[in-house]
Amino acid sequence: MAQSRYYPEEVLIEKMERGEYGWLDYVNHFSPEWQDEYTRYCKENNLMIGNDSAAEFVHYKDGQLEAAMEAGDA
């Protein structure tokens, strides 16, 4: 089985801006934790794994981070 390669957020954003990556690639190359959490997110919300649900997941994670920052937890 091939080892997934993970990149810093800045690199992932650059790859998306150049059209090399879509949202699913972004999630899969962000971290192993995100891969696991994304899979659970899709199962819990009856979503198909793909670019649309990956984009929704990234926005969900952004919301969590924002809430944590407002609460002083991040």
C-alpha cells in the first residue's frame, strides 16, 4: 500500500490554486487524522466521499477552529 504524503497548509493551497489538487486531495494530504475524521464525517452525514463533501468537511473544520479561537481554546 502506498504511503500518503502530507503537506503544510500553504503547499496544499498552492496546489489547489494551480489546479493540481481538488478538495478531496486537500483532505487526503492534510493529515492522517483528517482522513479518519473525514471518513467518519461522511458516514455520520450520509455523504459520498468526493470533492463536494470534502469541501463541506473543510468548511466544517474551519468553523470548529473559529469557534475554538473565539472561546480561547486555540
